[in-house]
Amino acid sequence: MSLFPPRASSRKPFRSPYWSQRWPQFIIPVAMVGIILQLLFLANMSYLYGVLFKSSSRAQALKVLAVDYDGAEIGKSLSLAYQALEAKTFPTLEYRSISEYPNPNLLQEAVCKDGYWGAIYTHSDASTRLMDAIQGENTTDYDPRKTISYIFNGIYYPVITSSIIDPGMRALVSAASRIYYRVANEARSAVNLSDPISSNVFLNPIEASFIDLMPTSQGSRVLFNTVSMVMPVLMQFFFSMAMNGIFTETGVFTELSKRDIYLIRLIISKVYTLLCGIGMSGYIWAFREDWGASQGQFFETWMCLWFYMEVNYLVVDSILDVVVPIKFFAFFFLTWIILNVASTIWPFELSAGFYRWSYALPAHNTWTLLMTIWSGGCKDQNEVALPVLFAWWIVGHMTSAWAVRRRCLMNENMDGAKTLEMDGSASVMKD
């Protein structure tokens, strides 16, 4: 008994004379597609990996504001600790004078508005309080956490702040605590090791305290600027494919006026992208855990994501099948996804300068808007993000209108060709 069913009499084996002249017509195109896909994935993944290439050696591009309000041993310890840790793999401290930032509260504003990834400062008279505590005076008032503090914004590229900025500042304060013993000669001579209070203060002179402007510790934070930037693109692609297929099968493209088709698709797209925006905002909020985002920020997030959904719908609608045929659309679609995700996963400071062209991509500007929303206006880059997104949105509406007209003409031509073919077949049958 054969494992394979018998060959139909109407079909011919591959080695027959019929296929000997025809096999290059499908083998060569299939081989070319395979080669092109290999090159496409190689190029796209090389681009994506290039974003992260040698990024650890660019950590010095992350600027941290430093102000010494103490002006004594603790301030000197911090400075020497930075000199010991200074490297390409460590954030750069930019020291500023007290006259520029007379109040530590101004440092929070600097982190939000002046382009700093964080700020670190010594507390005023911290060395004096420490010395008094070592000598046995005001011991109940001494708190080692009121010596050096640092500030950062936890929602601004959460992976970077949690892996470079926060650990880096902790390591810096820890190094300053060890170096303090080298610079505080008076403290070494004044400590009374037989006094448990004096010795405890001397052995633990400095501890780090910090202010996180928007604590973001939930596990889902790693998805905000990675997978979450891909989902809107996929949602618009699948919807456009389905809608175009339905419009084609029901004869909408050939029977309904072009103006009405455009208006119907416009209304449908607005409603659909609005629902996509609230759906995405919903699952972000559902898994926020103890994240301190407010109800007002939920609405702003919804509007921002609606805008992003709109832009991606317009891009897909303007290109799918009218500029790039469906059978080749995967080549464009994959590249579009990789380019946009690459613009959000890593800050430009840690990537090669070439990648800064991605300022023009909608995903990057959407991500900067979301970070601004979630941090209550901190890291405001709206003067760049909004014009870029509106440019995509306006041009997208114009190209989408052209795409509707193009689809109608293409379907009319296909229907005309089918009619001619049917008429020709009918005449042959009559003859």
C-alpha cells in the first residue's frame, strides 16, 4: 500500500518535458525571495543591535548635576569619589556653583528642564553636624542620610535609570563614605571608640538618600518603550488588511463614490484608533501595580496613544497595496517596526550619533510625550514631539485620500479586465 495517493492524470511529474522549461519560472523567484529576506533581516537586526552597540562605554554622555552645599570634608569626599570612579562607563558629574542653584529644590527643576539625568548634592553643614556627632554633641539629631542626596526621574527610560543612574549614584555615595576617612583627619583624632554612639557615627558617616520624581518599579515598565510601541503598528496593519478585503469583496471600491469611500473610511479609522488608544491605556493601567499615575494622566495617555494609532493607521493605509504590493508589504512593514522600536528602546546619548535621525519617527516622539505625561510635565519635549507627530498626521491624511482614489481605480481596472475575460470566454463558447 502506497503512502501517497496516486498522481492525478492531469498533473505532470517535475522531471517531465513540460516542467523542464518552466521550473526556473518559480524556483528562481522563490530563491530570490529567500535571499532578499535574509538580507532584510540581517539589515534590520544589524540596525537594531547597532543601537545598543558599545552603549556601556557611552554612559559618560549621561549628565548628572552636582552641587556642593557643604563645602567641607563631605563635599571633598564626594568630589574625590567621582574622580576615582570617573570613566566612560560612569555618568558625568557637572559641578555647578551654589550661586546658580542656591536652593536644593532648584535641582529638581534642573533635572526636569535642563537636560540632566539626575542631580546629586551635599547637604549644607553636613560635615559640621557629623563632626559634632563624633565629638558627642547633638548625637540624637544626626542622620547619615542627610549628608548626600541625589535626584532622578524613574519614568525617564526606566531601564537606564534603574541600571545606570540609580546604581551609579549609590556607588558614588558609598565611595564617598569610604574616602571620608582619608580627608577627615580631625574626625579620626576626635572619635572615641569606647563610646558606642561616637564610634557608630564614625563608622557610618554617610548614607545615600534619594528623590525619585516618578517612582516606576513595576515589572511592566520594561514593556513601555519596547513591545508596547509595536502593538499599535500591528493593530493598524491587521485592521487595514481586513477592511480593504471587505471593501473589495463587497464591491465598495467599484460601486460607491470615491468621496463617500474616503469619508466612511475616515470615520471608521477615527473610531477604531480611539478604541485602540483606550484599550492600550487600559492594559497599561491594569498592570500598573503601585505606580502613582493619576486619572488625569490616564486620559492624557489615551489621547497620546490615539494620536500614535492615527499616525500608524495613515502610514499603513497610504502604502498597503497602493505603493507596495501585498506580497511585498512584509518587507516594508518589518523595517517600519524595527526603525520605530529602535528609536524608543535606548536614549540617543547611549547610541552612535547616526541614530539621531530617529527624532523624525512617530514612535520616538510618542514615547517622549508619554514620559512627559507620566512624570507630570518633567522632561518636556513637546516643542519637538508635537510638530513632528502633526506633520506625520497632516501628510498622512493627504496620502490616505490619494490611496483611496488609487484603490478605487485599481479595483475598477480589475473588474474591467474580468469583464473582458468573461465576454471573451462567452464568445468562444458560442463559436
